[in-house]
Amino acid sequence: MEKPAYSITVNGTGKHKIEVDKPGAFAGLLNGVAFACDVIEQKPGSFHVLRNNRSYLVEVLETEAGGKSVLLKVNGRKYRVDLSDKYDDLLRSLGMDNLGGHKVNELKAPMPGLVLDVLVKEGSVVNKGDALVVLEAMKMENILKSPTDGSVKRVSVKKGTAVEKNQLLMEFA
């Protein structure tokens, strides 16, 4: 079984490769060299770490980006640690690493089909995941959900409209 492997960047510089024995383990390889440490959680977000006979007090000050970036305070010094796995590296190599940060302001048909129902109207306030349109495609009903929080700026289709793949269905403000 392949060990989980990650790339770690500390304070935006220097990339380190870490392979852990198993998820949540405190032993493995750091830049190809074996490491092990003992970790004791003192309270939520505060840990006592022993490594190579040295003691560290580690506090988690903040986490971002789905837990893949953390601000740590280690013995009084702050460190920004960014973590990426092979999938993050693949997305970055394909130029797809920042797609989640873009504001989505359109809903397009994912496939050709027939609009069975439009569940919102212009001016409606919607939350990410709210049902917007019922689209029949290949004899199946598909509920298209809001990709963003916001309000409906324009509805481009009506009940009974046949649509093509990537046809604009609605815009968001």
C-alpha cells in the first residue's frame, strides 16, 4: 500500500516532501529521511511535540482552504504551512488550481434536454445548492442547483424550452 505523500511549503518558500506511514501518523519520511515524533494534544488546537529529544509547543492559530493551509505558532514563532497532495499538484499542473476562487455568475445546461420547470424567477435570492431548474435529458429528470450564493439576475429559459449543451439558462448578480 502506497504511503500518503504531501508537499509542504513553509512561509511560502522551500518545498518539502513528506510521506507518512498512514493518515494521521506522526512517523514517515521527510525529504527522504526517516522521522518520528510524539504528539500530545494538550487542548483543542494546542499540542506538545517531541522530536529528536527536542520539545515544541505547537498552537494552530488558523486554518484555511479546506485545512490545506494553516498558521502555526511553534515555540512563539509563527509559520504559514501550505500542504498539497498529488491531486492538488495535478490540478496545478493543468492550470485548474484556482477554479474554486472564481465567482460563478452563469448556469449553463450540462447536456441537451427539455426544461420541465424553472423553480426561481428574476430577483430571487439563492444559496449555493438551491434547486433552480428541472431538466429532462435521456428520459431522466435532473435538478440543476445553484453554483453560488447570490440573486438571479436573468432567467433565459421557460418551462417547455428545448436546450442544447452549454446553453445559458440563467445569470446571477
